[in-house]
Amino acid sequence: MVDGDTWEYPLWALTANHLTFEHVQVENPGARLDLPSTPRYCLVVTLAPTISSVEVQGKVYRKVLDAGPLALWQ
């Protein structure tokens, strides 16, 4: 989950071949793409400090790391 002006691409480079990223809670035309019917995300990464809670497909995630704009939710 990112806002409009984040440093998402360096994360991709740092985790290449180790993690797969999928965008969730998309609010642009890409939101029409289908997500899996059941949540299968082991971790949600947020890159926007204003995000205070995360729920994806009915599953509520709790914050396990808060590092400025970067937060990890499990």
C-alpha cells in the first residue's frame, strides 16, 4: 500500500528474487484487476505514514514494524 509519491521501486530492487509484491486497496483504474478470492498475503508493506490500519479482503493486519514512512503489517 503506497501513496502517490513513494520509493516503491528501490524495495523491488532490494528484494529481487526473494519476494513478490502485489498492490492492494488500489484506488485508480488498476483496481479493476482481480485479486485472489481468499487473502494469501503473509505481510503487507505500507509506504505512507498516514496509514493507521490495514484490512485486505476482510483480513485485519496488525503493525509489527514502524520505521517512519515504512511499516510492516502481519
